[in-house]
Amino acid sequence: MLTLGAGQRMGLFAGSGVGKSTMLGMIARNSEADVNVMALIGERGREVKEFIENSLGPEGMRKSVLVCSTGDQPPLIRMKALQTATAVCEYFRDQGKKVFLMTDTVTRCAMAGREVGLSIGEPPTMKGYPPSIFSWLQKILERSGASPKGSITALYTVLMEGDDINDPVVDTVRGIVDGHIFLSRKVAEMNHYPAIDVLGSVSRLFTEICDQEHMDAAAKMRKILAMYRENKDLIDVGMYQPGSNPQLDLAIHMMPSINAFLQQRTADSVNMNGTINTIKQMMADINI
């Protein structure tokens, strides 16, 4: 439903503790890229070791390059970590490889840039960020993408401080990337992982890289999710009378199987073609 193409840049937006790093580890282990490059910036030192041992594991490490700069390191080193990871990606891309760049997180890079900018006397603007940090983000994020030789597919995670969707870094990155995936705390609280808010997320290249049948099936599923969400309060308090809206009846009937389709355990590996066939079969006879 949020298909990611080779050479596409996607933003993964989430508050703290809703499963960003776990999801990155799952993707790194199961992706078909030739090389994974992981940039862990501003993380706690303990988390780096945990990420390597638990999230990536031996399977993920086999084809991964890690660039780490923990939160206790100077801001200039934290800023350079993303540039270093991007340069490593460009090296492999120029060899004709399909590279997958995963950055956790761009926000902490921007915070390091804020420290550097303020220390050299730049004026603070939105939330204390100096103007230079926004042009720096544009430059660094534009370096990923497809080339005649190979491709760098990038997934940039953005930490939403206080789950603020209008944070200046969130807003800037969302304007640069080719799509955004929001992880929702409400979804995570229901023990639904990955905690992706499907209706709040979008892949801008979805229509260019998917066939018509796939697009139709995804559109039907979105309509069912939207209809259920709109009427969820009525359903929960027992105000809705079954039979009064056939489309809503269908949405209520379909929700358990849709929720099962949208969940995945950390250890599970799922084939892309199998997933597409499943969504097509689920929506084959649905008229909504």
C-alpha cells in the first residue's frame, strides 16, 4: 500500500518508542538490496549494540555497512556521520549495485547542525534552528536516488518531538522526500506492529511502479479503512445499527482480516509478490 521503488527516498516519521529501529532492522534483514548502509546518529551507545545484535542479527550484518555516531559525540561528528554514510552509498552505487540507505535519525543530525550553527553566531529561526540547516538537509537528502549505473534507495527516519507533525524538521524532510510513512502511537498502543498509520502515509511513486490491479486493490482497502475510522466511535459505543449502511457493514466484517494483513512479527519474512497477490485476492470481489 506504500510501495517503495528502487532509487526512491522515503521518510519514516515517528515519535520515540513506537518501533522505528525495529522496523529498520526488519527491512535490513529482508531487503533484496546488494548493500545496506545504516547511519545511526545521536543514538544511545547501548542502543547501537542492541541494534546490531537483535534488530540486524548475523543475517542483516552480512551485507550491511554501519556508520555510527552516538549522542555523546561532538555535534560536528554527528553531522558528518550522515555525509559519510551517503558517500559510502555513492561508492557502491557507482559500482552498479542496488544500495539501501537507512538513517536513524535525521532529526538528531539537524539538532547537531543547530548546535554548530548557533555556536558560530547564526541567528535562530523556527524552534531555534538556524537557516543553514534547512539548505544543508536539502543538499544531503538530494544525493540519494537512481543513476545510470546503480541506485540508492533511502529511508530517512525523523523523530517527531512530542509527536508534533508540524515540527520544522518534519515539515522540511516531508517536502524533500518522495513519500512519507507515519508510525502512530495510537496504533502501537493497540499492540498493532508495525504501527503504520496507512491513511496518513503516502508513496508518491506508487502509481508509477504498480500495476492497475494492485492500485485498485490498495484503493479499496484504503476506502474500507477510512470508512471504519470515520465511524469507529459510533461502532464502539453501540450506536450503529447493522444493516443501515451496507458499505459500513462490509468494513466492519473486513477489518479483522485487514488488521491481520497489516501486521507482521519481527522474525517473519514476507515475500513481496506473495503480499501483492494476497491484497488482490482479499479485494477481488469487494465493491465499495
